[in-house]
Amino acid sequence: MNQDYQKSKLIGEILLAEGVITSNQLADALEFQQKNGGFFCSIIVKMGFSQPQDVFKVLAGQLGVDYVDLKKEKIEPKAVSKVPVKLALHYEMMPYRFDKQTLVIALSDPLDIHKLDDLKLLLDIDIRAVLSYEKDVLETIQKYYGVGADILEDMMSQSDVEDKIRVRASTVEDIETAVEDASIIKFVNHIFTQGIEERATDIHLEPYENELRVRFRIDGFLYEVPIPESIKLFHQAIVSRVKIMAALDIAEHRLPQDGRIKIKIKGSELDLRVSILPSAYGESVQVRILSPASFMRLDNLGLMKDDLKKIEGLINKPYGIVFVTGPTGSGKSTTLYAALSEKNVAGNKIITTEDPIEYQLRGITQIQVLPKIGLTFAEGLRSILRHDPDIIMVGEVRDAETAEITIRSAMTGHLVFSTLHTNDAASAPTRLIDMGIEPFLVASSLEGIIAQRLVRVICSKCKKKVSVSTEILKKSGIDLKEKSIEVFEGKGCQSCRQTGFKGRTAIFEVLMMTDEIRELIFKRVTSQVIKEQALIQGMHTLRQDGLRKVLSGVTTLGEVMRVT
């Protein structure tokens, strides 16, 4: 039995005695450490057995040092300015305040004598070390020094920075030379890696008059990423580096450009969809992160059993149209790809026309729409019909021409999937009629409409039951006759960035076509009348499906009210 294991067992027994962990958790953590290594107290936190403050307060007491929760401490700018970012990152230490003439620093191992001696010598100042959770130390360094601050130091220290990298590079050759710089490459890679590690779906680089702002979209919300102010000087070189990675024209600054980047991080292959947009203060970059690993099956989308059964019935129809509706970013593409994956068998010929192709699927012929050369959805669809498909997916029905060809394709024996931008399922037939499609064509070709929205999922590690007043429950639409009404929220923890949410799921509204609804479409009735008939037939609205997920403990009442 090695020495580290013995030390861990002793710390573990102390945590057990203090009631921080259970005996089963102690055994699991020790087994994990023997197989994978690592600091025992950090393993306890990473495995979700306890909160950092509970574990590290006990450890601090045993070591005879103070414990500090950096997330709650006020960081003194004077202390931060005393330590260069390279030292902070190299020694994994966060300077956070002065105690008279002594600099107080937070470390995950405050008893490392060699590290403390090095820091005293390098900083030429008295220091006192306190204990903090390793992850908190690294996150606080990023927050106060900025993401990529160490890389920026390298960039700024180069003697020819004015000529090589700054925003006023005058020729294509200057730009090409600038973006070959290792520091620029490292910074861009660092931003991408950081975004992927934080589960971002989008990365935004936005230039303004005196700053370059970086933001990550996580679970549908944008969060600003702290970066050094001076990074604005390297804006053009950063954009050019992204353009080179996406095989775009680095000399073109006036027109929007779109491209793709394929990268491999920690064994996972990812597609990055890049969009460059000219703005008043330079080019803005948006990167959509598309992970094949996140690709879902229908039974993993968050559908309740009754709605899953309806959708499975729809995708097994021999012909007809199935529309998925909702605003941008509501998960329509994920649902369509999940449906196509279910039908992607050797006996089916599947062709899609998309703008853009988000996921490339083996066994499916996918066409990228290119309006500049005349390859529109309508033109692509005409050509697809000559290739003997069984199933067709049209990325979006945007106009009367595409709608008419899509409908006629369904009427000639093809199963067609497509999307429409409407607020609910019942609005889809009236939208098609407004486009100029005859009601009898809409009624005879439509098989079903799926409306959806995305809601955030409560973090499993900080989920807790909350009490909600009867008045609020009644106002939201929850049936107060339910036997047991339990509502949950996340209180916020390390795992969910103190938001109380981690991940997203969808809420659905599935409208099945019946003779009664077809008759209403013939009569050109309003979407409200169609909706009322669908409710009589047993359809759950988006709000109702959301409330079912609230009562199941999946999401919160506030989330459902926000999106519906």
C-alpha cells in the first residue's frame, strides 16, 4: 500500500468522522484514486459527494491553516497586480489580499515549502499561504487575469509586435505573417478549448471601439468570458487565424463569410461552423460547436411516452409531410436528425437539402443550398425527386415555391420532413395557406406538426424541493387536484456555475392530423380553432408539456413560463 493511499485513507476517515462523507463514498473515492490518481479531497468534490467548502474546511483544520472560499472573497486589485500571470498559472496560486505588508495567496497545497520559497524569492515580499479548492484557484486566475493572459504577455513582449500582429496590418502578406505567430495560434486554440470544456454551443468574438468581447452561449444563455483588455490590439490577427482554419479569404473584410473547421479535442472530433460578419469596429466572429457525440435518438429528446408514441407513428408513415416548428435555436434540427437516424436503414434512400448542413450522416445524401449559384431549396428539391428517394428532408420552407414542391413531393408517395417558423403547431397550416398554397393541398399532404422549445434542466447535484404558493401554481396552469405536487429548483453549485441548471431538454406540442382537423383546414379557419380541436383530441400544448416536466422534477416553473 503506497504512502499517498495511506494519507488519503487518513483524510477520508477524518471526513467520515465529521459526517462530510459516508463510508460507501469513502470506499468509492479511494478506489477511484487507486485507479486514476489525483488529490483525494478534490476527488470527493468531483464525484459529487460533497461541496468544496465542507471538504476543505475540515482539511484546513487538520493542516493548521486558514481555508478561503475564493468565490466569496473580495479580491484586491493591488494584490493581483503584484503577481505576473505566468507565476500565478505556473504555481497555481491566486493572490487575493494584503495583510499589512504580507501578501496572502490561495493555494491547493499551502504546505508545499519549495513552492513557497520560490515565490518569496521571485516576488521579493513576505507571503502567507491559505488553502483553497484547486478548481476555484484556477477559475479565479482566469476571472481576474483574463482567459489567455499568459499568451498575451508573450505577444506583447515581442519586439516587432507593432509590425507583425497589431490591427493595422497593411497587406495580405503582413496578415499571413502575423497569424503564423505561435501566440496567436495558441490563443485561438485556447478560446476554442475553453468553450468546449464549458459546454458552450456558440462562441462569439465581438469587436467594439475600445474592446474585444468574448462570450460563450451555455444552455441557451450568453456568458461573458474575462479576457485582457489589450487583446483588442490583436483582433485582426485573431480573426485572420480563424479564417485560415475555416479556409476563408483573409483579404476580404467587407463581405460576410461562412466556413467550417474540423478539430479533435481529447479524442472527440468536433465540427465548428464559422460565420464572419463585418461590423462598425471590425469583423465579428460566431462559431457554432457541433458535436456528433451530442447527436440524439428520439427516445432521448425528452419526449413524454404519449408524445413519443405519436412521433414514432408519424415517421413510420409511408408518405406525407411532418413539420417541426419553432423559433431559431429551439432544437428543430436535432429532432429532425433524430428522426432521420431512425429511418436510416439499408432499405431507405434518404436525401436532404439543407442550409447549412449541420451534421454529416453516413448513409444519407446531403445537399448544401447555394443561392448565389441558383441552388435554392426549390431547385434542390426538383433534382432530388429525380434520384428516386423514399424520404426527403427540406431544411426549411421559406417561400411558396418551396412549399408547393414539398407538398407535391409528399402527394407523389414520399415521406417529407421539414421546418417552419411558427409559434405553435396549429399555426403551421394557416402559414402555408398564407403563402398561397391551396387549403385542399395542405389538408391532404400534412400528417403531423411538432412544435418545440428548449428549457434548462435542473442541476442534479444541487437540486432541492421548493415550496410554491397555491396562487402561483393555479396561475401557471398546474392542476391543483393532482395528488402530490412537488416543485424543484437548483440552488447553484460548482458543477452548474452557480446557475442551478445543467444541460437542456425540449418541451413538445404534437398535433396529429385527423379528419376533423383536415375539414377545418378546408374551411380556412383560424389557427385558434384548429388548436381547440387538437386539444379535444388529446394534444398537450407546449405549456402543458412543460408543466408535466416541472412536476417530474426535470425543470423549473420559471423556465417553462419563460419559453411559453
